[in-house]
Amino acid sequence: MVLSLTSAAKRFALVTGANKGIGYEIARKLGAEKDTLCILGCRNTELGQAALSKLTNQGCNVAFVNIDLEDVDSI
């Protein structure tokens, strides 16, 4: 999947582990900021898409990218 960064956002943030726990809460806070697009970086596509859906429904400005920091090809 290619992530398009065409957005009215002035800032972009990539949060890894954004599908649960602390990563999710950080993504929620950043995605709620008016001028920020928060990119949810997750290893598990299914959980990442679920977090994307939930945060989008809450009005957050978020996008999803499948990424595993231990897999250079996914970066």
C-alpha cells in the first residue's frame, strides 16, 4: 500500500505501535490536533485498519501504513 501524504495538514507524525496501548493514545491525541496528520504505523494490518476506523470515526485526522521496524523492506 502506498500512503499518499496529500493533506491540508501542516505537520505529519508517524506513531509506531499505534493499534493499541500507549501508541494508540498518542495517535489519538495527535490525530485530534487540527493541523496534524497522524500516520498509524502497525505490523498487524487487520489491527491497524481497525484502529484507523475507530480513530476516523472519532474525528481524528489519521492514515495507516503497514510497517515492521525489524523488516527493512517494510520501511
